[in-house]
Amino acid sequence: MTEKILIASDHAGFSLKGRLKPQLLKKGLEVIDLGTYSKESCDYPQFAYTLAKKISEKKFRRGILICKTGIGNSIMANRLRGVRAALVYNVRAARLSRKHNDSNVLVLGAAFVNKDLAKRIIDAWLKTEFQGERHLRRLNLIKKLEKKIRS
């Protein structure tokens, strides 16, 4: 079965998203684009919420969000239970976000990463497995605290 990956952006991330989708397809992933579909000005929170909700509901394992800085997308996505969105500007951070935090949403800032760097970041993020061990204890604590916060 082909692994599916969600991708979404606002207008500021639209061009980068378009340049990254072919790379994901070449990796054999089924890419589900949740918008935006043009460079027309739009509001990032709706796209980040739509993607994060699908991750939170466990309908999909992973997603990629792109906006100008990535900050707003990170803030929005991380409000949903079970979403571990990592704003990443370099390959090392991408690897560590997977190894230590089991990130399930990769957030990129189009103003800070060009196409080539974004491709390397995505490659590292997709290939890196969660390390478990002491990091699993911390993720379990996050889950416990999420329940406490939401109640």
C-alpha cells in the first residue's frame, strides 16, 4: 500500500509547495494537497488546522506545512492533540525532530529555506526513525499533559 502524505501551504508557501510535490511523488508517496491552490492572499490558520486535524484524528501519519516563516503554522498545528509539528530550517533539526520528538508534521518557512535545502530537509525527515528509549518517556509525558491541558 502506498504511504500517503498531506501537504498544505498558504500563499507565501505556494511556490515552494509546488516545487516539492514532485520530489514526494518520486519517493513513491501519494501526495494529498490540502491547499492553497494559488498565490492569492489567504489565511494560513485554516490550512494548518485542516492538515493537523487529519493527523490528530489519526487519518494520516504525516504532513508538511509551508508558509512564509513557518511560525504561524507551527502554533496552529500544535494546538491539536497528538500533533507534533516541528518548524525546521536545517537538516540536523529535521533528523532530531524525528529521532527525539517523533514529529509527525514538518513545518517549513519559505522565506528561510530554498527548494534545494527544503528537499534535503524532507529527505532527512522522511528517512529518520524515532529513537524511542528515553525519548518515549518524554512523549508519554507530553500525551499525559495534553490530556490535563484539554480537560
